Amino acid sequence: MTQPNLRILIRGAGELASATAHKLRTSGFGKILMLERPYPKAVRRKVCFSEAIFDGVQHIQGVSARLAETLDQVDFINRLGDIAVSRESLEQALKAWKPDVLIEAAMLHYNWGLSRDMAPVVIALGPGYVAGADCHAVVDTFRGPQVGAVLEDTGEHLVDEEPAKIMGFSRERVLKASRDGIFFTRRDIGEEVERGEKIGTVVSVYGVDDYRKGVPVDASSAVTARISGVIRGLLRDGVPVSAGDKIGDIDPRGATDDLDHISDKSRRVAEGVLEALVRILSEAKQGQQAG
């Protein structure tokens, strides 16, 4: 039961959030606003609407998202048939845009203060949230047979998962920052790399000017590949990072044709969100009719 005039606010514009927005838009929901930080940290950038923050527009498999410099531009962007992406705060968006649905998809893995009274319908991507208490529904994001399942009781039991294992490699695929600073790289998604090859450098905020002048930096700040393969995901050049942040990942299979396609996992999570939304709306309608 699609309601094209339903105002849907999605907190986050990374991989799972973008798959969700894409699914809702192609399912007939036309009023969608996504909130993202000023410097997005999505690594699979080709399938993330967060790129609109940098480029003004992002296209993913037939759906476009555009940057809304102010919340006043959101409805105009939606009328164009596009998803709106904003750097505005959640507090301001809730107050000024007044969504009918709030989808928590920032993937923080803990409840930062989400509550079901923030919007008429609140759905969260787990883990970290309790269905029925923090929100109306939690969607399982853990890779496996239950991914995308709508949890009616709790999402507390969900835990962080290991990176997907490809050709026997799991954690080795992931690139992480070893220190706080600014990530610089001249590499791009889709490029082939060899084990031990330098992917980029994390430079202290105090050493950025020297780095740009060509002054050598601490070798420990270099980000290197632990396996050979193709860069499947990578932060943009010049993004601030904290120690432990995911910077990118490598696919050991070599060249693949899915770098700009929504993954199966993300698609299933998005389908779960749609299922939860339709179920909640249907139950609300039945309740109104019964009353």
C-alpha cells in the first residue's frame, strides 16, 4: 500500500541507507530526505547517495539524489523525482520538515537516543535498538539467512559481524586508519593493487600543510593493502578520520562488475525496511477502520 505523499526521513546516506532509499523510491514513495554528515565516511561510494554531499548529485541504478543546501529545497527536489540529501541536523529536520516516517540507518550500533515518539513511524536498522521500545520495528542487518528480517521483539542481541569472507579472506580485506587525521589518496575504486602496496596516508591535522608541500610524513601513517585484488571501496581524498575507522576494502577476486550495483545484502535489508513500513501502515489503517 504505497503512499506517495508520505514524508520519509532517513538518517544516514551510506550503503544500507542508500539501498533503502533506492528501494522506497522505486516502490513509489516520492518524498524522501536523507541526512548525512559534512564529510561522509562511506567506502562503497559508487552505491551511496552520500556522494551528493560532495558532488551535488549522485546516480545509482536509475535513481538520483541531489544535495539540498537548505531544507526549503527538499520538496522541490522531490518534485523533480529525486531524493534529497542534506547536511542538516536530525533535530532541525524533525522540527522543520516534520516526517511521517523516520528510518535510523546511520549504523552506529548503539542507541544514541532514538525513541518511537520522534515520528509517527520509526524503523531502525540493527543492532542496538529494541523494537517496541526504541522504535516500531528493527530490521536485521547481520549477514546470513535472517538478513532483512523484521524483528518484532528486540535488536539487542545483534552484534557486529565479520567482513564478508571472499576466497578465504575476511579481516585482511579491510583497510583501517591507524591514527586520527586526514586521509589522502590518489587511488580510486576499481583499481588493481598488490599486497603491500600503498593505498593512501593518514596525516595528522597539524601536518597537513607540510604533507601538501611534499614534506615526508611518519611511515606508520601509510595505509597499505594486506592482500592483492581490486579496490572495492575507498574513502574520498581529504576526508577526516579517527583511529580504527574503515577506510576501504579489497576484493581478492580481481575485476568485478558489481562496483556500482547495490549488493545482495543491502537489497535484502532494504526489502525488510519496506516490509516493516507496509506492515505498520497496514496495521494503522486497520486500527482506524476498526475504531
